[in-house]
Amino acid sequence: GVSITCDIFQTIAISGFTQYFFDGTSKSYSGTSWTLQSPATTYYIYIDYPSGTFHHSTDINDMIQTDTRIPLGRITTPILTASEGTTGNAVAYTGQSFV
């Protein structure tokens, strides 16, 4: 299967995977990644067949399956927040807190 991950820097990574067909043939795809500067944003990931071009969109309608489009999943980039009353460049990521 395919793995879709996102780190705290909003880099979305898609693993390579193999698609198997009913006739016994298969097609392998290399993975890819994008660094996006949009915290707390949901992206819908899909691939165009047979070109193997990966795409991401914030509109779920863009990944509707067709004869040449295969939906792979969705992922939300981490929230990037600062505590109230902080100054300077104090930033906390999801799962972290200021003290």
C-alpha cells in the first residue's frame, strides 16, 4: 500500500508503491514529496494513471476517481501556533507547549 506522511515542517511525503491489476500485471510508482507552507490544511492526494504524476489539492472534488485518476488519501498538515502573550519568534508545534 501507499503511505502518506507529513512532518512538522509541512512536508508531505508519499511512498513508492505498486498497483496490481486483475489481469496479473502491475505498475510501480516512485514516491514524491512536497514542502507546503500551509499549516492546519487538509490536502487530498491522488495520482494520474498511467503517467504516474502525483497531485495534491485542498478541494476533495479534484481527487474523484476517473478512468485515469486514482485517489490515494488525505492528510492534514500540523497546526502551527504561538501561545498568547509570547514575544519574538516563539512557536509551538502540535504536541508541544510553552512553559
